[in-house]
Amino acid sequence: QNLLNSTDIATIFLDDDLQINRYTVQAPQIVSLRSSDVGRPLSELTSKLKNVDLGRECKAVLDTLVPKRQRVETMDGTWYLMRILPYRTTEKVIDGLVLTFVNIQELKDAETTAELRTYFESIFNAVRQPLVVLDNEYVVLSVNQYFYDTFQLESSDVIGHSLYEIGKGAWDQPKLKEAVNAVLAENATLNNLEIEQEYANAGKKKFTLSVRR
């Protein structure tokens, strides 16, 4: 029991009647359990999982002896990897089930971040205007494909470089630097600043520039 508790994995043992046999100290995060609940059917206890009939899932595993593995979410928004496994005795007799719940919240958060990044990059690259994202030192973090196409630049020429260095310094213009500095310093916005400049790979361009913090 001490070993199981030290794993930090919510674990519940059920007998072949789906009654509580034992559980780890983390298990009440998943099912409302008290020491007096040992011997009670799982179906009588309150599950904290969203959209999961835990009793039905356990019965299906016990009937088919096919382990169950899926991601589940608790009512408070925490994600776990749930496994339901048949429990065999040393005589190879099925004597119940073991339920384990491994916290995967960090993994889920990372996946959500990656999905959002993919989503916004899709929008970013669909815009038919050159877009540039800078950090507060004016280093280019990302640009969209239309920027590359318009100014005939490659990623290696742009990403990680100062805005004022790319294109052989074509963006290093006093009017532009003053305007961008003001946006960063004052948390202001800039609309329709007219820029006209010769660019090494793309020729002469005239456009209006907008900047947002």
C-alpha cells in the first residue's frame, strides 16, 4: 500500500463484483472515496469524470477481458490517462480489475498550445498582406509567406535577425524606427505610415505600414 501511494498514481482495485477492494490516496481525486467505502460497489460511488460511465466501462472490461485505455477529464478540468485492466491472481484466475489514472495535464496543455499555434499560423499565412512579428528588441520572430514572397527573402535571411538588418538594411529608416519605437514605448498603435524604399531583391516598393503592440 505504501509503495502504491508513493507512485502518485490514482489506483483503484475492484473485486470480480466490481466492489472496492483497496485504493491509493490519490484515488479520491477521481472517485469520491472514504475508508468506509471498501466493500461497496463502484456503481454506488460518485465519479468525478466528465462524460464517462465508469461502472459501465469496468463491466465491459470484466466481461470481455479486453483492457481499456483512454484520456479522461475530471470536473475540475484535469486530464488523466485512464487504464482499466483485468486483475489476475497467481493462479491466473481473474479476480477483478485494476484502475489507474495518470495525470497528463502538462502533456494536454502542451498539445493545446501546439494546436493553437498551428491554428494561428494557418490564419497568419492565409492573410494576403505581409505580416511580421517582432520581440521587444525588434528581432523577427515570425513572418508570413506573403512577406517572403513580396520582399523575395528566405527564412534564413529573416528569422532571428533584427528588422533593421534584413534586406541589407532596407528597413533601417529613421521614420520607421521612430514610429515603431513610439508604439513599443507608449503602447500606442500606428496606422497607414507611408513607406517607399528600394529593396535589394524585390525592387522599389511603396506601401502603408500598420504596427500593433
